[in-house]
Amino acid sequence: MLTIRNSPKKTGKNAVKGFIVIGSDHAGLNLKEKVKEFLISMRINIVDVGTYDKNPVDYPDIAKKVADIVKKKKDSKGILICGSGTGMCIAANRIKGIRAVAAYDDYSARMSRHDNDANVLCLRGRNAKYKDEIRIISVWLKSEFSGIKRHQRRIKKLDMVKL
């Protein structure tokens, strides 16, 4: 079951275009629920693909749901949350057209957008402070792809990799 939450549009320089697709496994559920409320408070539209309870779920299944929507909907980005952020990142990056990053600080969040045009942010639900994760999300959402030719060339090479 998909949960879609529409928020009033935010306008201006830092407005997020499109919507955010969010998903977590059972280890990331608590943070996912808090992140959803943060995004809604920022007037960002979200699509929640699960999980919705603490029953164990395999993170590759959730990563695929988010990645499939992000690759099809141009104005979307994804946020995935598991215990460490790493498993979701690995799983999402298996989907052609997805450039997922496990960001652990402002710098990695900003540069993943600037240089790599990352379209999925992966976070850890364990051993992380809520305020730090929210700051990382904010930096990632406000950062834009530089469009520098060398970065465009590198992204094209990633898209040519056979899976």
C-alpha cells in the first residue's frame, strides 16, 4: 500500500521540485516516520512505500520500490533508511538510473548532489541523532547538480554500465 501525502507547495529558491519517495526497513521505521513529519512541515509532497510496522522486511525490496518510482518520475527524489544506510544504498544502486548515496555529514550530502547528481539519499536509522539526519536531508535537498561537463561525462559512463 502506498501512502501519498500532499502538502501545500513551497515556492522560492529553496523549493523542492516534484516529490520525495521515502521508504525504510524495520530498522529505519522510527526515523522514517519522523522524517515524513519533517518533510510535510517543509511543505514537501511525499510518497511512502513502506514499511509500515516493525515486522522484519528485506531492505532490497523497499529500495527497489523507491528506485523504480524515482527512475520513472523525473521530478522525484528518494530517501531510504535502514540500520546503517549502507544496505539500502547498495540495493538502490543496482537499479539503472539511480545514483544513491549514504551520506553521513553535510559535505557528503552536498557533494553527492553537486558532482554526482545523486537522486536517492540513504540514511541510517541506528546510532544516529535525529537532528543530524534532518540537517543532512536539508543540505541534500537544497544542493543542486553543478552541470559541469566532467561530471556530466562521468554520470553518462555510469549509465552505460551493463547490469
